[in-house]
Amino acid sequence: MPFTAAPPRSSPRRQAPPERPPPRAAGEHTDRGPASRALVPVTLTAKALPGAPDAVLVESGAKQRATAGAELAKPVVVRVVDANGSGVADAELEVSASAGILSDTVLRTDSLGRARITWTMGRSAGPHTLGLHVEGVKKVVKIVVTARAAAPANLSFDDAIRPGKPSRSGGRTKRLSAVVTDLYGNPVPDARMSFKATSGTVNPRRAMSDARGRAELTWKMGTKPGEQVLSGAVAATDVRGDYTAEAPTAAPVRKTASLKSKAGS
């Protein structure tokens, strides 16, 4: 019986260990590992720039009241914005006033589009107007504030004849108006006054000035001929005023002679 030799058995082949990756150098690297590895989040920041000026908005400082010749208590704050309402930085703002002194007539807005205006009132009492204009904006914005009279500084008497209340020329009765004004000549309302005369009577003896700074009074001069003085004072101040008039000389009294008839004539 023929003998067949079995093929030689091969020993199992040993696998080589996996190669270690080379060490990485410092700096940026690209990871080419498995897809299951977590991704690193990346944040992108973008800044939107404002558009061209579209409007001027008044944020604060309008409708204030201040004494004539004095600075407003708060600055006027305005903001220049684009069509989307975003503040426009470094916009040139032209400012003009009907009276008074401005901190500057040309301003530039800050990073938020704001500008602050310091305003000193003029010497005249009444409304003051501020105009604001930005190149490219058609509408001129106007702000109105009010200057009121300063403290009483003068007291005078007006002897012009009042309508409907005539006074006889040369008479002893004087119909007058006491006038209170401030340093700049503005009439001062609500000023309390008192009056007295060297001779005669004054009615009323106390009064308060109206919106025109006036108070009406009547002075009946004394009977003694010569110079007489009416004095006035403003309460809580050192303001005084005098009015001097010459009292007329009394006309002589004419006596009527009576003729007596003699009896038997």
C-alpha cells in the first residue's frame, strides 16, 4: 500500500504591533481621525455698520425753563440715527439758537450717535428756539425752551393816564402803575410790593405785580402845596422806587359881597 506523506503544517503567522503615530509638533494641526470624534465649535463675530443719517431724535432736555441769562439746568441730548434706528457715530450736527450762547455750533456724535448741547439763555424772557440739522436729513429739528424773568432789580412808577380812567391835569389824584423789572428790563410777575407817601393816601397800600410786572394804585395827594413823594418797596428784596409830584396850590376862595339896602332909602 503506497504511503503518501502529509504536507508540512505551517505555524500561525504572528501579526506586527500597530505603529505609533509620530509625535506632533507645536502649532495648528488637522485631525484626520475617525468620524466619531467630537468636532471643536467655532465662533464667528460680525459687526454691522450703521447706514447714513436718516433722522435726529431728541432724547432729553426739551421744554425746560431757566432764568434769563442763566444756563439750562440739563443739557439738551439728541441722537442721530439711520433708517433702521441705529445710532450713527461721528455724524456732524449743526446747531443754531434764536437767542443765548451755545457750547458749540458744530458737534459730532459719539459712538452711540448722541450729542449733548449746553445752552445759556438770552437776556429776554420768553420762548427760545434751538435748531438742529444734519447733512442728508431734510427735516430741521426744533426744540423750544422758556426763559423767565430774573429776580426783581428795579421798581418804577408809570403815570400815563389809563384808558377809561382819566385824571385831571394838575389835580391832586394820581393814578399810577408800579412796574417791577429784572436786571435786563424784563417785567417780573408775582412780585409783592408795599407803598407809602409823605402826604395823602395810597390805595392799595400792598399789591402784587401781574403778568406784565404791573400793579395799579391811586394816590390822593395831601392838601399842603409843594413837593410830595410816593415810595414803593419789593418784599424780601432791597429794591425801592420813588415817585415825586408837585402838589398844586389851592385856588383862593372868592367871597361874594352882599349889599344891604338901607331902610327908608
